[in-house]
Amino acid sequence: MKNFKSLLPFLLMLFVWAGCDTDDLRNNVDELENRVESLEAQVSAINDNMNAIRVILDGTKTISSYTLENGTYTLKLSDGSEITLSQGNEGQIVEPDITINENGEWVLNDKVIGQATGNDGITPKFNISADKYWQISLDGGVTYDYVLDVNNKKVPATTGGDVSVSDAFFKEVNVKGDMLEVTLKDGETYSLPIVADLKAQIVDPTKGFKDGVWTIGYGETVTTEVEISGDNSFVTVPAGGWTATLSEVKDGKATLTVTAPAQASVQSRATADNSTELVLQVNKGINWAIDKIKVEAKLVVASYKALYDADQAINVNGVEISKAMFGEACSIESDTEISKLDYKVYFVKPGATLTYNAPTSVSAKSLIVIGDNSADQTAKVVLKNRIQLNMGSSPAESDGYYVFYNVNFDASSTTTPALLAYKNDVQDKAIVFDNCNLTLGNKNFFELTTDGRYFNSLTIKNSKVKLNNSMYLVHIDKNTSTKFGNLSLVNNVFYAEAVTSGNGFKIFNSTNATSSLDKLVLNNNTFVNVCPNWSGMYYQLSLGTVDLQNNLFWASTLPANGIILRPGNTKIAGTVCKHNVGFSLNANTNTWIAFFGFDDNKFEGAENIINIKAESTESAENPFVGGTFDLSTGTFVPNATYAEYGAKFE
């Protein structure tokens, strides 16, 4: 049978009123609200029906039981999931034309958008933008793009008249014997068997399961529960060294044991594309129920401390951390407060908190803190007092390293800067924050306030930094003659809960231009509600070279022009400045600017920030509409149009 019939042929409109008098205004507002709610419900029903069609086309599930209420079927499937299927009623939607061609591919307005059938099949998801145009997602709602017609014009989701037409998705939906039959409006019929007591469900693993993928360390054996009902059951695994077994079924439950390959295998692309799913199959008579879970094998370090004790080096941003170099390390097994530094290296177990409360008389020659399990980022470091960096005037080989990796670093309650350079003419060898979640308070992060104090290398990468919008990442104040090394900020999210007025956020603040920074790298960062004032995000200190690219700057309101660089040497020699975007609202006339006096001071090849303006944060121009914008977790994923900008995390 060729599955190429139209699945979405029905129309829609949204009620619009004009010229109403005051007496009718309340009624019209109520009616509009009801119609908006109805519109949202109809879009939801469309997506539910798309999912139902996909399940039917997939053919790997059966219906265990169902209920029917007000024209909507609720189907409990053999993998334990539930879907709904609605026959529809009078509607308000003008829908894009989506079909399935003879190759089993989704076709939207005469353009193939993806596979509809088979293991690689996808379920399109629809949305109506704030400006009332259709959008479609092909990745489960993570990102949305506008639906375009054959002339590459955006497809409107509403009409301008008061027209009520049928939004019935199906012509008929009936249960006939042990089959659910659905007939599309063109007469094409599909069916799905109803089989009681047939079930194949893989319960989501409690360890290593995230975003639909079960991550297992090379050579590691793990288990999860499965629910099984039927005559026979078995499990198949991907090629390349995977193994899996099922225990005896008791009371409808069994244990699935999976072992990942000992090491990465080399496969052809054709094999690799089909080797990531583990499949559970159960039959009852001629009917089969199937459930799948995506698996991946990767290097998962259950304990960095164990590697360290086995004399294996741990590399964090080029810093080799080994027992031979740094000596015995301390394992933090439970919540622990320290007031002195008996070790240079600390490993914090998942869920444990290391509280640093050393007095100002204690300085750290080196301090390395690592979250012990690579797959678990619940290890925490809390500062009750500042960390004083002082490797000494005659440092040992192991002195001068300040490294934090795979931890939550909380400096929100300190009454002083989190880090303080304590002695003149004594530099670090490396300061690194990698794969961390940092929470900063009202105080600056790192201060070097006396002339002669400096850093050699400060790196923050692959991290989320929640901060106060009016603090400085690095503040040097009275340094007038010191030369600083490299400041590197790569693949981070810097965010604040809201834009505030005041001094503004700075990545580097100085009160003079006579000292200098050798190199600034600012790549693939996302800044949300983090705004500089007129003086710039990098202020006053002379700057050697700069690498500024692929950053995303976002604020609903800019208190002043969002200048990123304003060094003392306004004419930067330059290296790279390109592919940066900034968002703000039309109501605000201020814009994002790469560096002060850009047209007069730009170096050859430098590109200014691309400014995106919109009427509201709900407008389609907002880079996060159709993506993810979550201030509570610091998760900001731009839509497909701006996917190349900002931070990206696995």
C-alpha cells in the first residue's frame, strides 16, 4: 500500500474583532481568550494525532487497552506509554499540507522533510508562532523552523474571517474486533491490533540515562528493569561488542543486564547508523510488541581518584594532574568543611560538599578540586571565605595550579572576592574552571588589586556561570604597570536572572590603561541578561590580541550600548572578530557593539556584532523562540537559525 495520502487537509481561522464598543469589550475579550485556548488545544490535538499516525506506521507496538471519551481515544500501548487520538470537531486552523510519499517520507508543501516510516522515522511537531505563522520541529520540539509554501513564503496559521470549518483529522475511528481502525479523510485505512496481556517495556535506567540515551562506560556492566507480558521474549543488541541478557520473568518483571564493548569499535557508517539501539521483543501468538532504547558506549570514569591512585594522569585543559606531581590526594566522601590545606588535590564524591573556610592567614600554593565521577556533576564546592592564590617566590614544580573540574562551585555567600592574588610578583601557572556550574554573588570573582599582582593564565570553559549583573569577573583596580597573560572564556553560559542598572557586568575591569593583557579569547559563549554599561565588558586595560567569535549576546533591555571591548589602546592590533550576534527589543535604541568606536578603531577583517531587534521576546526574531530558554537551570539553546552561535553542551 502506498502511504502518500494527505494527513492534514483541514482549515482554521482565529476570530478577530474590530470596532467593538465599551459595553461589549469584556465579552469580546472573554471570547478571544476562549478562542485562543481552543486554538492551542487544536494544535495540541494535531501533534497528538501526528504521533498516533507515526505509531501506526511504525508497527512495533500493539494496543493493550483503550478508553473513548468525547471523541478522543486514549490508547495504552504495549511499551507502557499512552497516546491520544482525536476525531475532531468544528475547528479554527488553516493547516499546511503534509503527506507521506511512496518512499515513506514526510512531504510538507511539496518538499521532503524526513523519513516517516522505519527505524529512522521522525514525528513532525507543529507550533504557531507569536506572529501567527506555522512552525515545524523535526527534533521533538527542541528547535522550530517556519513552514514555507512553494514560493518560500511563511504559511499563516489563521484566517481573517469568522469562519468555522471541520478540523476532523480522521474520517472514521472504530474498534472492529481486535483491531483499531482509523480512516483518513481520503478513505485510506490503517489499523493497529488490540492485544491484552502483551507488553514489552524497558524502564528508564536510574544511572547514565539522559535525553533518551543510556550512556555506559566501556566494558561496564549495568542493569535496568523491564516489564514483560507474553509468550516469549528476547533482546537484541547493537553490533560492535555489546551483550545483553534477560533474567527470568517474575510477576511481569525481569532484569535486563547490558555490557558495553571493552573499547570503541571501528565500523562503517552504514553499520554505525543502525548500531545504537537495544531492542526488547515480546510475542503473543502472531502479534509482537517491541520497545527500544538508545545506548552509547563512552569513556565514563567512575572514580578519578582511583585513576590518580593508580598513577594515571588526569588532563584538565592541558594541566597534567598526577600523583607523581602532586602527592597524596584527599577523598571527600561526605559533607566536609576544611580550614587548612593538608593536600593539593581533593576528589569530591557525587552528592558530597567540600566547604572551604580557611582563614585569611592561609594561602594556597596549589588547589585542585575534581568531581570524582565523570557522569555525575553533583559534587559541590562552597566558599565561606576567599581562596588566596600564592605559589610562593620559589615555587616547587607542583605549585601554582588552581584547577576546578566537574563540580558545582558556589561563591554566592562570600563577603569577599572568590579568588584573590595574595602576593606581588608571584604568578600562577594555570587557573582553570572546566565543566563546572558556578554561582557567584555580589562580589567580584577574581581580584588583583595591588600593583605587581598578576595572573599567567585564567581559563573558564564548558561551564555555566550564574552571576550578579553588576559584578566583575576580573578586577585589577590599582595595577598600573603589570603585564597579564591570557584570559580564555570558551563555550560558557553567563547569565543573570534579570537585567539591572548600575555598573554593569565586566569580564575584565581596570582603572588605567598602562598595564596590559597579552591575549583575550572569547569564543562560543552565551550571555543572557548580562550587560555592560557604556564603559564596555572589557574596560581600560590595554589589549594585545583578541579572538572574539561565535558569541550570542541577549538582553530584553540594554541599559546602554552593549560594548564588548573598550581597551586603553583603542586601536587593537587584532586577530579575529566575527560571527557574533546580539538581541534586544525595538523599544530600546541601544545596540550591541564589538568594540568602542568600531568604525574608527576596527582592525582589518573585523566584523561588528549582528544586531537582532524584535517587538517582544515572543517574536520569531528572538534566537530562543523555537529553542530553549530556561533561567532556572541556565539552559539556553538557540533555534536552528542561530544554532552556530553561543555555547553547546553534550
